[in-house]
Amino acid sequence: MTYAPQIKIPATYMRGGTSKGVFFKLTDLPDVAQVPGEARDKLLLRVIGSPDPYGKQTDGMGGATSSTSKTVILAKSEQPNHDVDYLFGQVSIDKAFVDWSGNCGNLTAAVGSFAISNGLVDAGRIPENGVCTVRIWQKNIGKTIVAHVPITNGEVQETGDFELDGVTFPAAEVQIEFMDPADGEGSMFPTGNLVDELDVPGVGTLRATMINAGIPTVFINAADIGYTGTELQDDINSDPVALARFETIRAHGAMKMGLIKQLDEAAARQHTPKVAIVAGPAGYTASSGKLIDAGDIDLNVRAMSMGKLHHAMMGTAAVAIGTAAAIPGTLVNLAAGGGERKAVTFGHPSGTLRVGAEAKETNGEWTATKAIMSRSARVLMEGWVRIPGDAF
């Protein structure tokens, strides 16, 4: 019996923020995978090593967590006044599907660097020294993101002294601006309310702020489901009953937000919406052993990603946190002490993060103009990935 030999595809393995992913130029993919569809999904699944019933992704590039099971496809932008088109695929670990329903804010920090280094940004826009402004079109949600990438001697500066909780080593700071960050079409608050009563069978009726900003997110008060908001990963991820409860809340939140029409559709839309619990400022010991003082943060937030408590905070969820905090009366705003604010510092399992946001109310409708945060990015490896030629 003969078997198809392996093929190799140019790729770059990058860290962006607290995530890692495999980056491709669209034109480097096999022709059949340069368009959306089954072939593209199968190729990316095989690259990452999914579906893996063992949950380890041993036979691929994935790292067996939601923050390391990611893929990015980049191309010269087809949009006016943009440099690069950015398409993000969240690869399921144990199931055979790629979720294209949202953005990855963390990997956004690496998009600008990759685009500059791989000829997707016109050379005339790259300074010899200084900062290159990369205009990104986020194709998943149809939004503009601006990355400010440091440049030294005409090349991306990756090393530096910027520290990001959840990332072990310092690197160069990359500032990211999410413009008009409401995710997709329609209202930023799809129910029309800053706070809703969310009926969840088996759980109860929960107060919830459901917002489309950065990524669709359902915020609930930690105390309402028996938490303090200072939990670390093992406190929740080792509890299958808790995980099932969060998934039930997520599915009903998705229905309430109009993201799905039937509850069973939530299983095929794992990436969105996110569910996060919020609580007022309280001290705790982060997963690194770092002591977080209540006086150094405005609130605590813990967010679920792909069915597990995230080890830090998703960049897109941070946008949702910052935007919701800027709007008086949301659960996030109230947990932070209420009132008007343009930035918050929140605690997460790995430490703290500051995010700024601007929101305004016009004729009773809230809109967000932009959200800003700092991340970092670094190339980990570049060359080719190899997969069996008949894998897609």
C-alpha cells in the first residue's frame, strides 16, 4: 500500500500577547486552501494536530490549550487604506472544526510584525528607525485595527523591556488600537440593555451584561455563581461540573445575544461568545507567585476560552472589559466602582492588565470609538510546516 508523502508549507510560529499560533501568507498555501472551505480547515487541523482525543496535539504544532491552538492567514489588503488582511482560525483541540467566528486580540500584536517582515507592508511606509503604523483589516469581524510596531535599522524590533503578565520574558512593546471595536454588525448591546436577566435552566436567573466589543462577551457577577473573582485555572478547570455550568451559561447567552438560533448550535461555535465573571478589587496570588494587591487594580475578571478558564486574558475580551468599564451601569463598570472612566486595570489569573477605551452615547445608543492596549510579539520559529499530502 502506498502513502502520500509529506508536503511542506512556508510558515512562521509566533507568540502574540499571551497566545501562540502558526502564521501563513495566503499565497503560500496550496491553491485549494487559498479559499475558505473544507480543504483549508482540514489543512489547518492537521498542522495543529487536531482532532486529538488525547487532548495533547502531540502530532502537530498546537500546545493543547485554547491560547496555543491558533492559526493566522495574512495577505496584502484588498481594503482601501489598509496594509494587511488578517484572518484568524481558532482550532478545536478534540473536535474536527476550525472556528472562524471571531478575532484573536493577542495574536493581533504579531500581525503587524509578520506583515512588515514578509513584504505585506509597502517599504515606503517602514521607517529606518521609529515606529511603523500597520493598518490591519480584521476579516473575521470586518473591523480596522492599528498596530504600532517598533523598528530598528529597518527591521522589526522584537526585544525590549516591556513586561506582560502571562508572558515569562520581556520584549518590545506593541501598542494596539481597536477602532470601532463593536464585533460585527448591529448594536454593541444586542438586547438593548446594559444589564439583562439571563435565565439559565439548572443555574438560575443571572444578571448579565452582554456586549459586542472586541468579541461577544457575557459578563456575570462572580458572587452570583459562587466565586470570588480571584480564582486560578485549577480552581475551575479541575471541576467538570463548573465547566458544564459555564458552557450552559454561554449557550443561553449566545441565544439571548442572537448569535445562534438553537441551543445546540453553541457546540459548533466554541470561540464566541466568551463568558467572564467580574468582582470588585481583591488581592490574590497570581499563578506565577506574584502578589496582586487590591489597591493596584480596579476589578478582577476571569474569562473562559474554548471551555476552559484562560490562563491570563484574551486580548479581544480585554477590549470588551475596557469598553464595558467605560459605560456607567454595566456589571463591569459597577465592579470597578462605577462612574465614568477611560481606562481600567484588572486582575486576571496571571497578573494584571491595563486597557483603555472610549465610548459615547448618542440617542440612547452606546458606541465605542476605540480601545487601546499594549502587548508584545516575537517570532519563535520560521521555515516550513510539514503535513501528509493527502491530509486535505
